[in-house]
Amino acid sequence: MISKLKKSSKHYGLKTVVAIGIPFLVAGFLMASGLQWTNASLAGELPGKTQPSSLSASAVPGSFAELAERLSPTVVNVKVVKVETAAFSGPQMPDGPFGDFFERFFEGMPQGPKSRKSMGAGSGVIIGDDGTVLTNNHVIEGASQVTVTFADGKTYDAQVLGSDPKTDLAVLKIETDKPLPAAVLGNSEQLRVGDWVVAIGNPFGLSHTVTSGIVSAKGRVIGAGPYDDFIQTDASINPGNSGGPLFNTKGEVVGINTAIIAQGQGIGFAIPVNTAKPLIPQLVANGSVTRGYLGVSIQTISDKLADALNLEDRKGALVTDVAPDGPADGAGIKRGDIVKSFDGKTVADSRSLPAMVSETPVGKEVPVRVLRDGKEQALSVKVGKLPSEQAGLENTIQPTEGKWGLQLHELSPRMAQQFGLQTDQGVLVVGVGPDSPAQEAGIRQGDVIVEVNRKAVASVADIKETIDESGDNDHMLLLVQREGGKFYVPLERQG
């Protein structure tokens, strides 16, 4: 990554996924691979697009030379300078008889923090003939100076207009006295697995390197954040390709190359251009992104959950918690509802809803359809503004273990304080029996059981009573609170 002299890989679920910028020290210029992470076309909004000619996608291309020649001028190398503060503890004193002498010699010399420059490199793509450039946030994050270099070697200073860490996107601006060649933003939704794609960038400082491959997969979730929806490609991308474009065979930008799997071959990830298109105008105008907010916690419906909830299919997002006084609460959305559609769009699963909400203008009244107790209901919600920081609920402790393998304890305010919890509602799991239904379902020590079979519980006695009332000795549905969120867990006893 770019913003630090040398960074270890930042863990985002997949420990081996790394961003692909290149940092190196100014003194000596020691290059090192960066180990961080990482609507309609804007053609009308960003002028100066030249419509690309089409290359047949139905046959294996004989050559990408025409595409490479035409598109390379729209790609830039991005170089970043960052001033860092480094601790300086003074010179290392030698052992032996000369140690005291050198210590007296250096006595009184300043040994406080010292500033030093670090440099990094990435890629970018021109999306407006006025000098608007799209790249990765992690390429320019923390930069004190940004320059871009064109295929013909010309270099320009660049200004950071805006950045969005949640999607790892950033927009730069170059001041020029003539229109620049600009790429066309395509439609990543139309990409199919197996389609040919071309990547152009600055891997390891090798200017305007062209590689090709296919779309290996779509909708990849790699643990980068709440809006994971990556294109996976086997087109060779490496450290320094960060922020560079992924083109289809029409010459349209369909993705922004962002991450690789360390030590992997042919496994790279790009942000779909459809994720970037609605954000670019906000980044240009405001420098940041304002997102819509619904105020719910959700989870994907598994097969076992579908059985436990008597659902016909797994489509939709299951609401596990509703923020008090939030937009969803005001609209009447309740815990246990399944959001089937939002603003007229079908909600396939829990991954699709956050993106839909975030792209919705704040204050817009949106129709929402939910499934509640087997019946669909039509609601209307006024989308709020996503808070900058979401307050999470920390969870998670004499015990009673039954056939389910759960060891439980009453959760008192004192115990909640002792274990750093922000809730004293529910029953604490202090142990899970080996090879038990609870262990098989993924229940952990420290989880808090909030509901059993859709009924709130506040004691071990409540849980026993609720189980007895159900009359089902082999199935149980829990609402569990863990690490800032709630989710449903179906338990099933075999034999």
C-alpha cells in the first residue's frame, strides 16, 4: 500500500488478501510490495468520452494490440509522497571501552521524533477529459503530494478531490490546458463469467503494462467491508496495479483493480464499475460520500433457518435487530421480518440490501415489502443518513447444560459490566458441550441468547419454559447477540 513506508497485510477476513499499491523509501528508493488493503454511464456527466469500437466477445481474440494502443493513453501511473513521523532514539552505542566515550559525545543531541518521506506507486484511469482520474483510496491515503504520469512520459501534479474508504475509491484532478483522452465507463452487471478482460497498470513500477484474462467469478466477498462485491479475474495484476482499470473487449472500464491473494496465481479482484459510478459525482462535488441508512441488522437465510422459520425459499434479508428510533423502526419494520424488496428492487440476500440502501438519496420515501409470519406486508420507509460511526453492542459467561449442549448463566448488570458488555438483557452462554447441537450450530462461549423460538428470554427459567411450551424436543430457534450484532441460529438435535 501507499500510505506507509512498509505495511503488513491488513486483515479483512481473508488473511492473504492484500491491496496492490507499491511503497518504497525515498532514501535509496528501495521498492517493496504493498501489503495492505485493500445507473447510467457517466459518459454524459464527464465529457470528452470517445466511443470505443467493439471487439468480438464470442471468439477468442487474436490480439489485444488495438485495444492496448487505444486505451493506454487513458491510463496513468500514480506516484505518492507521504511525510511520516518516525521515532529516533539516537545512535546505537557500541559495546566495550568506547561505549562510554560515544555516549558522552552524543549527550545532549536531540533524539525526538523525526520526519521522513516515503513514496508509493499505483495506477489510475482518466474518466473525464477535464482531467478527472479514478483510482483506489488506499493508493492516495495520507498523501502530501500526488503526481500522475502518462503513457508518453508527461507528468502532472494531481489534487485529491475526494475519497471513500468503505469502497476503496478515490477521485483525482489534473489541471491541463487541453482535453485529455478519457475512458468510457461500462456496465459491470453485463459481465459474464468467462468474458475476456484486459488490465493496464503500473505493476512493480513497470509503466503501462498490459495483461489479459477472463472474468473468473462475480460477486466475490473477501471481507473488505460492508459493500463487498468484487470481480475476480485471472488477468495478471500485481502490486502497483491498484487503482488501474479492468477493460472489457469493447474497451469500456468494467472494474478498478484493487487486491490480490498473496502468493496466489491468477487470482485478482476488481471493484465493479457500477459500484463506482453513483459515487463519483459525490466525490467530485463534496469530497466524500453520503449514504442512506435503514437502521437494521440483517443476516442471510440458510437452509436450516428457512426450515426453522417455515419459509418456502431463502430469498430476502432476515432482520435480526432494529435500531431504536431509526428509519426502519419508524416504518414499522420488526425483528424477524424478511425484507423481500426495497424501492421496487428484489432483495436476493443480506449482501444486496446494504448496497441498495447506501445508494438511496437521504430523505427519500421508499416502498419496502417484508414477509412477517408468512404474510407479505407493504411498508414505506424514509431513508436516513448513515452515521459516521455505528455504535455496536459488545457481547457475550455456573451453568446448566442440557441435551442441547448449552451451559447458561443469568446475565446481571454486574456481570455485564465485569465482562465489558453493553447489555444486560438475555442469557449468557458460558460453555458449549463438545459434539452437541449447540457446537454444531456455531454457538460460542460468550454469546448472549436474546430470544428462544421468537420469544424474549431474560433467565434460564425463561428458556426452559419456552422450550416446554413449543412441544418440539428436536428443534429450537435462537436469537443470539455477538460482537455488535444479532443473528438467528437454528438448533437441531439428531436422534
